[in-house]
Amino acid sequence: MKLKTLLWLVLLLPAGCGLQGGRYQGMADGDGRVLWRLDTYTGDLEACGFESGQPKCTRFPGPGNPK
């Protein structure tokens, strides 16, 4: 359970720091299993959650950002 809490903190802290400039927006799904983070500068979207008990994030590059 501590690992899950740590993952959410690691993901939300940069989003919270970016809120001052409005760069990142974050949202959890209805049951709290997936955290979505949008970089409003690049359009990159990241979905983070757990797979087989391990934290996993998947990045979806924004338009014009092929990485």
C-alpha cells in the first residue's frame, strides 16, 4: 500500500508545482486506479496505474511531438 501512495505523490507533486503556471492538469478515473496527467504545453498525456502489482506509466505523445 505504501508503494501506491508513493507513486501518486511522485506523480502529483510535479503537477502541483506546475499548477502555478498552469502547465499540468491531473485527473484520476472514477475508481482511482488510473491517474491521467496532461502537459498543457506539449499536449503529452500520461496514464499511470498498477500492472501485476507494479507501478506502470504509459505516455501518449501530444500532436507534433513524436517521442
